[in-house]
Amino acid sequence: MAADTIIHRLFERADSNGDDPAYFAKENGSYVSTSYRSFAAEVRLAAKAMVALGLGVEDRVCILGFNRPEWAIFDLAAMAAGGCPAGIYTTNSPDEVRYIVDHSESPLLLIEDLGQWAKVNEVREQLPKLRHVILMKGVKVDDPLAMTWDEFLAHGEGVDDSALDARVDALRPDQMATFIYTSGTTGPPKAVMLSHDNLSWTAKCAVDLVGMTRDDFSVSYLPLSHIAEQMFTLHAPITGGGHVYYAESIDKLPDNLKEVQPTIVFGVPRIWEKFHAGVSAKMAEATGLRKRILDFALATGHAVRAVENRGEKLDPIMRLRRKIANRLIFSKVKPAIGLARARICVSGAAPIQPEILEFFSGLDLSIYEVYGQSEGSGPTSFNYPGHCKYGTVGPALPGVDVKIADDGEIVFKGRNVFLGYFKDEAATAETLVDGWLHSGDLGSFDKDGYLSITGRKKEIIITAGGKNIAPKNIEAAMKNHELVAECVVIGDRRKFLSALVTLDEEAVARFKEQHGLSGAIHDSAEVRAEIDKAVEATNAQFARVEHIRKYTVLPRNFTVEDGELTPTLKIKRRIIHDHFADEIEAMYAE
């Protein structure tokens, strides 16, 4: 019997539902579809090209570019040829690109454009194993190392189908399928080795939990180097038969969402926070009868979703209220942000505030928070339809054993657990103990089996008084204020806690307009008064030792380019501490 890999599923999908759309990409301003039959043929030809170029079984290839069909084709082709793809974040520096291409020993590298070529060209002399750089469609470089997409595919024309079929038939469930390079918050990125069974088992689990069908579709826009986006763009759609629209760019995402109106939407918390800020600002303008109608609709949405999140059925009166609220409010608000047809909304990759989730439930939208990591192929626990409790990250995935160790760490085992870190036996031994993956996260279960994340082991602050404090929940509470974009709590080996605060630029613009302010106001009396309120509200939720005593509002936001955020927008504490050392010391100078 053939192995059940994502590759086998793709080729089976092409045979059984070959005319169904697999993906849509923009051409001359319009989305154009490609069928599963054509998609599979593209993957086969690219895989044969890799064979022709000498790619061996379990050899690696790298991909450096924004989400495009070529990204997916190259990734899947590498797996079909028995190889192992590894994505590189588009924001990586030339040296970071060099590290991953060199560490993975990749002979082939796919890149998006001339900007990414410049990075590779800068470090090419330090990449002795790199033999070919392939460019995505529409890009050409006059260099012996480079070839166009069409030139690359032409290499596959001379390879017999039987040569590729032999490689596909030889794929083993426990064979390396892909590398996911960690975002390097605590040092050089590690290569997470995921097997074919990791990917196929996890994708099937996710599809079953959300009931994905051939009618479902999503927009691909988050970095495909991340396992979560790979699940939503590649593995789950192929498994469930759904299709994908490729966003034109991050800047065009709002327009693409409104144009597509996807049924499945995955976002990091910052995406949902931006939606929340924009919609809530508009709602705040409602007065009189309009406000009463809005309040009715929001109350209805909250009530409806509370019932459905518990897995219960709505009574006839509640169904009627929902119908009225939808006609008056929901049917107008949702299309404006691209969520008119949204059936499954998911937040992951970082913690999200329960208040944000509650807000969207008022619009009759449940955002299901997922928890996991690359080492677990993406999800470990998941809120899903009928099993959703805001403020938790849901119950464990069916078939995954999750427990809390004596020190509070979340550990788990299952078919989603990775093979180990490439070329790093010490880190593998530290993370994988007797088959249990030690997540590094702290958590607890409630009586109903819903998991909550309480902190990160390595981020625990130990004050000068010896108190252990998890900064995550304090920072999360601060971000409830609309002006606060990020908050980083400081206090390790210090007498008290302080905080670095950055401001949400869109919220600041609204604040300036409302208060008739002009110029740079990041540290104005008006803004400080608002942040004072945020600190006061936050401190009221925590023990005295966890109170923020001082804070500094920074003149700019943290950025990926400056290395302060990962590509999925998680904060890098060590870098932030280094970059703002003077501001931190000033808070403790007295």
C-alpha cells in the first residue's frame, strides 16, 4: 500500500477531483485559477527538474520569497523527489540567508526577485554547496549561477516519469519531509526536522477538527517559512480539497481579503488587533438609534457564539435574533473587512487577548485560538467549533497526549512530534525526552481539559527579591489599551518591574484627531495620561510584586528589520534589551 504523504494526497486529488481549483494567483489585475490536475503536473515537472539537476534523496533545497505558486510548487516538488525543502524569511539579512543555505547544505535555492538575489550574490562565495539559484516567474539575472523559472522547468522535460514515480513510491512515513527554521529568538535558528507522517497526520487532524471541505478557501499571506502558514496554504487544503488565493503582498492584503472573502482565515494576533482597532473606532461613532441597533446586534452575537462555542444548539428565538442582527449589522460590517463568508477564523503563533476574541464574537465571529510550535508540526491544542473557551488555547489535539510537568512546563507526545534538530543532537536531547516534547512553555489545564499558557520558562523574571514573575500576562494586559502596540516588562535581578511601551500608530492618529493634537506626541502629557491609565488597570489585576512601577514610551515601534521582532511578530527580548539599554537603565537610575 502506498504511503499516505502530502505528495500522495496531491496526486490522488488530481486524479479524483482534478478539475477543482487548487489555487488562484493574480494575473493582469484578476485572480486566475489553476486546477488540481494542473497543479500536480507543475509539481511533477519541477520534481523531475530537481532530479535532472542532481538532487539526491533527503538533500535539501531552500526557498526565499513571498507566498506565490512557485513557492508551493518548489516545496512540494522537493518532497516528491525525496528531498527536503526549507523556507527562508524574506526579511532575513544576507548573513542569515547564508547561514540557512549553508547549514542545510542546499544545492538549489529558489528566490523571488532581484532584492533577494542581491542578498545571495553578496554571500555566494561562502556557499560552496550551492549549485543553482532559480528565479520565480518574471525575473532574469545574467549570471551562470542563476536560471529562470522556465529554464529550471525545462530540465524536467528529459526525465522519464518512472524515475520520479520510483522516488514517490519510496517515500517513507518516518522520512524527513521539510525543515522549519526557528525564528531565532534565543540564538541562531535551529532546523526542525518534520517527517512525512508529521505533516500528513497533523493536516488530517486539522481538517477533521474544522470540517474543511472542497468548498473552503483561504488567502495565503503569512510567511510560508512558518509551519502554520504551510498547514493553511499547502497541507490542509491538499488534504481537504480546499483552494488558496495568493495575496499580492502584505500591503495589498486588506484589498485581497475584501475581494476574496475567504471561508477560512488564519492570522497572527497583530492582524486581529488591527481589525479590532479599525472596527471598534467606527463603532464608537454610532449614536442614537444606530447605537441602539448596534448594541442589540453585539449582544446577540455574544449570546449566539457563547451557545455555539459550548457545542449547544440555538433556540428559535436566538436564531431569529441572529437573522435580524445579521441583516442590520453583521452583513454590513463583515464584508468591509473581508470576513463576509468567514466560517473558521484562527489566531496563532503568539498569545491574543481574550478581549479581542470577545469583541469579534459580538460580530458573530468565533476566532479559534491555536497553540503549538514548529517542533509539534504546528498545533498542540486548539479551540474549534463547539469546543471553544476564550482565554484558553483549547483542548489537546485528539491523539496527542499533553501533560503539565512538575515545574509547570507543557510536555506532549504524539504523531505530530518532530524528528529532532538537524545537526544538533544536544538540543534534540534537551527537547525530546523519552518521546515527550518539552515545549518550554508554562501552562495549566482547567476542569474541562482546556489548556492555558501562563508563561515561558526562559522568560521568567527573577527579581532582586527572589520573586519569580512571568511577564507574558502583564504585557498582555497592557496591550488591552488601544494606544499600546507592544509592552516589554523589565525586572530581572531588579528591585521592581518597569516596562518599555510602543504605540499603535493608527490608534495614535485617531487620538490626535479626537484631541486636536499635532506633531510627534509619543511622550506628550495626553499620551502619558492614557498610558498611566493602562498601567493602573494592569496593576489592579496582579499582585503587588508584579506591579509596573515605571515605564518609558519609546519613540518608535519594534521592527523585524531591526531584529526586535520575529517574522511572525514575536518580541525578541534580548535584542530589545540591547537596543534600549539606556532607556532601561534610566528607569533604575534613581
